Amino acid sequence: MFDFCDKCGGMMLPSKLSEESVLECNVCGNIKALDGDLIDDYKFTKVIKHQTNP
């Protein structure tokens, strides 16, 4: 499922704003709250990259 920004048409990406899950435009930074039905459509994950020593 994709959502697009009402202001500029950019793609809205899932983001965490403090403790609240939101959609944030990757172009202009517009923020849209994720509520009820929408929050179940998105899965938040955290990727941790480990640096290896040669």
C-alpha cells in the first residue's frame, strides 16, 4: 500500500515521531498521522548494521 503527499505528491513513508507512528513525505517532510485501519497496514522494523574489522 502506498500513500502520497497531499501537498507535493511525494511518497509518504512510515516513520516514528517520538512514540507515535506517522507517515512522512520523503520530499517536503509533510506528516500524516497513522490511525486505526492504516496502522495495521504498516510494519516497523529496525535494522542494525554491524561493522566488521578486517
